[in-house]
Amino acid sequence: MVKKIGAAAMAAMMFMAIFTGCKKAEPKRSDEPVSTFATLKSSEGEKVFEDLEPLSYKTVIEGSDYNKFVFEFAGKASDDKDENVMVSPASLLFAMEMLGAGANGNTLTEMSNVLVPGASNEEALAFSADYYKSLSSDEKETIKVANGVLIREDIGGTYYEDYLDYIKENFDAEIRVEPFSENTVTEVNDWVNEHTDGMIPKIIEDLQPETAMILMDAIAFDAKWADKYEDYAILEDSTFTNSKGETEDVTLLYSGEGIYFETDKATGFMKYYEGEDFAFIAVLPKDESITANEFLADFTSEDYKAFLESRTSDTVNAYIPEFSYDYSNPMIASLLKEMGINDAFDPNKADFSNMSTDSQCISQIIQKTHIELTSEGTKAAAATVIMTEDACEPIEADPPKTVCLDRPFAYMIVDTETDTPVFVGSVNSVNG
């Protein structure tokens, strides 16, 4: 018989008054997968996932196309051609796969097919868990990842211990069961503010009475450049031509870099952060008539692969403008539906029977991001909140190359071990 959280366990969980952050994990660069897997059971008591083989996210990437999700998500988010965009596919993946661990049937299959194309349901779960562990165990704390879950008290007893143990073990999710009220809104915003180092102070405005569970992921990135910009390389009296053809005053940062990219669509360069575990990849469209968002909308995982494969060790005169902006897209749920995740939002089809005896579906997904790029380095943050409801409605070597980012461009902040983007963004205007 499937175990449920009893009254005693529920009372104990109420003492978890503060989310305390991720527990320390193994060093980042191990080749061995660090994920472990609990047995998950469905509402019928059957064993759905048992003794899943831990898979390294690097192994799953080689046999799937996670970057298809990365760039399809970024492309669909770039619907306003003049707005600066930045999304975190990683933050959305972790929040969705915490929920996906409780999904079953076609609901789970749709989620896996969109989030980690080409991987089985088991591989998609293994991938997301190990990718989380890899990022969250960065000993330098260049990047910090945290997960939290709030469950409405009156239905807390319907959640399976198997499921809660799974997301605690594999995503370090800190779980709290409490009555939902206006204080819950403050609690969610305070949690996000804390775990994004103050870069995202607020993410939600209110809660609906039917909200059953809130899943939260936060990523904070703070890195200095590997090679410091000297005073002479900080060009304060420079200009940037924005996507509307207007000239903006900017500070351009000049450096000589040693990694150059060029395809028929774009040129670019890579600039390392301290430790070289992460890097900034600049992508400058060759077509000067399009905006960075129009470029991203058509930039696929195949294009990204070709871009990476064009890498040469040419000297590059690289120019980056200092910029800072916030981004939020209220249509994440609609974008995921366009990409193929439908049942999870449909109260008549959503199947989260591996999570709870209470019928639920996704009612809302919110992601906010922030980035600051200066001569010192880069700070970036992302927070994703997913809400479920138990009575919801559906929701919609030649001479030096030069790459001067003085007009709209795209960029990625990548994990250099696999070149997997943690953040993908565009700059159409340095003034936001």
C-alpha cells in the first residue's frame, strides 16, 4: 500500500519555518553521476520507477537534444522584436521535472518529449536530477541553485512520501506544508529574493484560492571575468545602434579573445569567467536588418551546434557593451503548450497520480530573470514558480577578427564542460 504523510509527519514538517538553502553536494567536475533515485508509486499502488539507473547528464545530452528545448523555448519567448529577452531553460527544467517526477501516462511523456527530446521518461528524470546536482555542487559558488515546495495544508496528507522523498533527495527541495494565505505570497517572494541574492525581489502578486502546490527554483550567477579589463579597454564614449535604428550612448569593453565562431548566420566569440567553468558566448547576426529577437526566433539547436563546431583559435578584437536589465514573460504556460506540453494544463487530462491522490493540473508558470554585465564580470539570476490547482481551468589564423557588439546581439552563459546554456538572452537596447 502506498504511504501517505500522516498527522505526526505533517506536524513535524511545520517546524521547517525557513528554507535554509541547498545542502553541500559532491564536487562539480566528477565524471560519475551523483543522482540517486527513490522508488515512486502511482495512486494505484503500482511501482512506476524503481531502482532507476543513475545517468550522467553529459551522457543523456549525447543521446538526446536538450538544446532543442533550450533554443525553442528562447525563440518562442522572443516574440517582441524590440524587447531585451533573457530566459533560463535550466531553471524551468528543474521546476518542471520536480513536478514531472509525480506525473504519469501521457502527461509525463509530453513533458519528457518537450524538455529532453529524444530521451525516455526515465532518462529525462535522470538527466534533470544530475544536471541540477552538477550545477548546485559548484564549490566556488559561481552559480547557486535552490529548490523549494509549498503545499496547502488541507491537502498535504494526499501527497506520497515516495514523491516527496524523491524531490528532496534529487533536487534538495525544501518542503513546507502550511495554510495558504496572503502571507504565502510574501514567503514566496522572500524565498526568491534570498536565493537570487536580491536580484529578483518579487515574482508573484497573489494566489488563487484553489492553489494546491507551489514549486520554486532559483538560480544565482556571479562571476568575475578571467581576464580583467584594464582602464584603457573601457571605452566610455561609445555608441550602440538599437533595434529601432536609434543611437544610444554606451560604455564598450574591449578585449583580445582567442576563440572565434563564424557561420553563414553569425559571428561571435567566447569570453571565460574566472575558473573557466562558465563562459559568455556572444552571437552577432550577420543580417544587420533583423533584431536580436528575430535572430533568436529562428536560431535552432542545429544552428547552435554548427556555431560551436565553427570554433577556431583566431585572435578576436571583442567589444561588449555594459548592460543591465530585468525580464519576465507571463506566457510561459502558453509557450510550453505550443511546444507540446498540453495534458499537464488540462484538468480533464492531467495525470499527476505519482504525486498525490488529489487531482491537480498546472495553473500558472512564472519566470523572471535579471542580468548585469560590467567590466568586472556578470551577475545573473532566474527564478521559476509553478503553481498547481486542484480545481483549475486550462491556460494558454588570419588577421585578427573583429566582433563589435554595437548593434543587437544574442548571448548565452554556458557551462563550458558541455557548452550547455544556463541562460540565453538578447540585447536590442542597452537602455533596457
